Amino acid sequence: MNTSAAKKDERALEIRFGPVDLAQVRVHTVDPGAILDDLTGRIASAPRFFQRAAVCLDLSCLGTEPTPAEARAVLDAIRRAGMLPVGVVQGPAFIEALSRALELPVLAPLRAPTKSPPVVQAAEPPYSGEPSLLHEQPVRSGQRIYARQRDLIVTATCTCMGHCAAGPWPVRRAIRPRACSVRSSTPSSYR
């Protein structure tokens, strides 16, 4: 194969998108000394976890808009603590202009869903209170055993074409002496 043709097929890079977990440093003050002290204490408690960790700077909790010089001082404090700021979390209107001044990208905030999915529970089917139907004979091919509005217990075999049902769960396979009990409403195929 020609080496010049092989070089043309090689690419210098690929751009791929994927999920990236980033810690967010949410600051409540622009005082670099306070930020450095707090971060140093946190990093000391778990140095391998926080050391050289990529973080996003979240300025949404600040009461006032920081100047670019104040934001640079905050970023320097974060770097001196051992973390690596890689972006600014999207937030108030001033973030876009500040991110341009800092030459950092604006990243979407990572938030867990606030609503939990609804819990769906099946309605309790009506139960007539009748005693269970006990079937002790083999269920032959083509024979249907149905316990309307009550439990069905089959203790003998059921051939492959025999049908047993109690509610919407028909049994279409061999039941070697086993008991099966189901309580539910009437299925449409056995009415």
C-alpha cells in the first residue's frame, strides 16, 4: 500500500461528545483568602479525591456581579488550592460577558431531577370471597378450567393444549403436581 495514501486517511484528531462529571465550586464570596482557606481544608480531608480535580465555577450565589479582576482572583485561589477550573456554570445574565473576559466556556448546570417519578400501583382486583377451586384431575387437551372471581389450584398435570385460568393469567404448559394460585378479575377470553 502506498504510504502517502495511508497518511491521507489518518486524521489528526477526533471530536467526541460524552458525559463528563465535573465538580462545581459554588462561591458565596469573592474573597480569595476565604476561598483558599476553605478549599485547603476540604482538600486536606480527601487529598486524592480533590487534587487536580476539574471544576466549574458557580457564581450564581453571589449577591452582586463580580468584576473580571475579582473572578480572576477567585480562579487563582482555586488553582492554588490544587483544583483546575475549566469553565463557568451558566447562570445570571452577567456570566456570558464574564466568561469571555476570563476565556472560559459557559457550561450548563448539572442538576439532579427535582421531581421523583410517580409510583404506579395496580388496583386491587375485586375478590368474591368464594373458596378456591381445587382441580385434582389431569387437564386434557382442549379442556378449559376457569375459576371465575376466585383462586384456582391445579394439583395434577396439564397437557400442552389444556387451558387453566384464574383471572388474566392462563396456564399453557405442563403443571407437574404443583399448586398455582392467582387472584384477579375475569379475562376476556374466558367469559
